[in-house]
Amino acid sequence: MIDLGLVAGEASGDLLGAHFVAALKQNHPHLRAAGIAGPRMVEAGVDAIYPSDKLAVNGYVEVLRHLPELLWIRDRITRHFLRERPRVFVGIDAPDFNFTLEAKLKQAGIPTVHFVSPSIWAWRPERIHRIGQAVSHMLVVFPFEEQIYRDAGIPVSYVGHPLADVIPLEPDAAAARKNLGLTSGPVVALLPGSRLSEVKRHARLMLDAAVRIRRQHADAQFVLPAANEAAARLIRQALQDLDLPLQILAGQSHTALAACDIALVASGTATLEAALFKKPMVITYRVPALTAYLMRKKALQPWIGLPNILARDFVVPERVQEAATPENLANDALAWLADAPRRNAAVETFRAMHLSLRQNASARIAEALEPYLEGA
């Protein structure tokens, strides 16, 4: 019997899971945890039955392409947990995969906890009913989400965001620049996303924007953290015909964000990380046309970037789909570089955001899971 079953859907879920597994092991040093996990969770002691990158697909079109494999994995992992019967199962993000799995486990009497609410406040609010059938307890990372679940009668705890605990309130930009060997010119971080599909859609877009930025700032330097070697290869291919002083980093996204003055960021967790590092940014995203059409029909609010959603305002520009052009990204970045008061105002907004999210999340998650692990 295992104590803790886990499914983490991608790099961000792997990072979040690693933090709270480490916190749980302070009280349960012999905790037995297994499931779908990435390298950080494995390092924290989770037995990976399947790697989390198997679930790293997004959008209607991409999911359809990988659907047979995803269904096969979900069937196998469901059987595994029904046989092993963990004391508690925790689904980390990956809602479309996890909610079906969680519903079957809950029906079989296995407590299910879901960590990181899907964006029901942004689109597809009808999912709250499915969540109630699947989840014994929801752990949310943003303060405004708690009331949504209370109103629906679903047990919920606001735990804060683990990244707000990990990222320092005052990042050391000078040390990060020294670490990367950067000089005194403006530094622009390019973060095209962690999934290969995102890198394919955004890397060349950001590189072309970087070329335009450098026309106005000849001393500009660019850093691009690649999530893995496959992503780095795609980036090197996109860079082949460009004259650009770019460092492709092996991971090190936090070092890149600490070092930069401005960031071009694909929508997702990285936008929150950039805000926690107090960096003005331009948010962008591209998806296949059909996916964009379907998502727009279901959208409930005008923002896609987490910093803007949390601020309830366009604190930073968003360039999505047809508006995601090299010219627009470059012009937005240049506008940030030219306007120090605007940059300072954004920094103060991000500092307040950081303080609201810094709740010692790993300890709070461990506390929420403790009743299920008594005697483990």
C-alpha cells in the first residue's frame, strides 16, 4: 500500500508537487508516494510510474492528437491506484486528466484532494459540478477562489502559492547578472513556454521581436531558459539565420527572471513567476485557430495573464493570436524600457501581489493532508 498517490501534469505541476512532498516528509520521513511525476518530484522521493511530460499537451487540437495515449495512461494509472488504495490521492493541476481519475477513486472510497483550481473564474464555470463529484477537498492558490468553492459546497482551503514562498521578495538582480556573465546593457528574458508545442509557436516570434528591440538598443542582451534539451534544439533551429546575442540556458528560468529588466512571456505560470520577480513583461500566446475560437466563446473575462487577472486590470500588455506579432511584442517591450515611472508602478503592484500570495503554502498543504496520513 502506498500512502500518497499523485498525478502532476507538466513542469509547473512537478515543481509544485516537489515542494509539498518535501514538506510532508518532515513529519512522515518514510512516506511512500507514487504516480505520474516529473524529475523534481522524483528527486523529492516520488516513484514515477509514468513521467509527467506525457500529459504536457494543451488545447483541443493537441489533446485530440494525443488522446489515445492519454486515455491508455489514465486507465492504467486508475487501475494502479484502485489496486494499491493510497490513503489519499492528490491531483496537481491537469484538470481534464485528473477529474475523471479522481471521480473513480472517490467513488471507490479513496479520498481525493485537488491542488490548483482550474480557471473556472475565467472560462467553463460549469466545471464546478464535475469538480464536486470528483474532489473531496480543493486546495486553491489564489485568495478569490476560496469563496467560489464555499458557495458550491465543496470543502476548500486557500494555501497561497508555493512560488511566492520560494521567490525572494527582493530578488538579487546583480548576482543573477554576474552569474550569467551579463554586462550593463538592458537584459530581456524570453520565455516561450515549457511545452514543445509552445516553443514551436512562440520561440521564433520572440526571437524576431528581440531583433527589433536590438535595433533600438544595440547593447541589449537576451536570455532564454529552455525547459529541456528538446526545447533547446528547437530554439537553436529558430535562431540559425538571426544575428542575436542570445544565451540559451539549461533551465535557470528564475536566474533569467532575476537578471532581466523586461520579459517576453508565454501565458501560464511563468507570467506569475515574472510578476513575483517584479519584472515588467509582455504576455503573449498563440494556439491553433480552432482552439482560439472555442476558448474565446467561453471566456468570462478580458485577461489571460495571471498578473492581470490578480490585479483585475491590464497592468501589463497581452498580445494574443493575431496580435502576437514581433512588431507588437518589440514595441511593448521598448515602451517599458522608455518609461521608468510606469516600470516602478508595476513593481509596486507586483510586490503587493507577492505579499498576498506568500502563505507558506507547502506547510498549509501538508496540514490539509495530515488527517488523511495519520498512522502513515
